[in-house]
Amino acid sequence: MTELESRIITFLGKNRTQAFTSNEIMDGINFQTDFSNIVVAILSGLSVLGFPTILKDLVTKGKIRTNIIQGQYYFMAK
């Protein structure tokens, strides 16, 4: 398991009674992006785009669960 996956699982575990969108989880774990120059901005943008995939992989692995409400994915602790 990667450090990022561990941070996600820990965050959701500490907030068991709530469900979060991908953006809310990024905020909750203080997911850092940097747009100070073009190269770093491209890498940061790719990281943000890949974040939902990481969440869906954790669902597939049975580490967290998800629910779709009005077309929006919400993630929560297992």
C-alpha cells in the first residue's frame, strides 16, 4: 500500500460517520499541488486527475466503500 493510500484510509477512518467526494478527501489529507512552473504544474495536474482512480482502486481492493448520490461519487471508511 502506498503512503497516499494509507493517508486516505486513515482520513476516512477518523471520519467514519461521513462520506466525502474526491475533492473533499484531497483537502482533508492536505494533498499538495504546485503550479509554480509549467513542468511542476503538469505533474500536479496529472496527480489531481489520477486521484479518483486511486480511490476507485481502494474500493476494488475492499479498503474503502463508495456510494453514488445524484451522479457524484462519495467515499467512506469500510
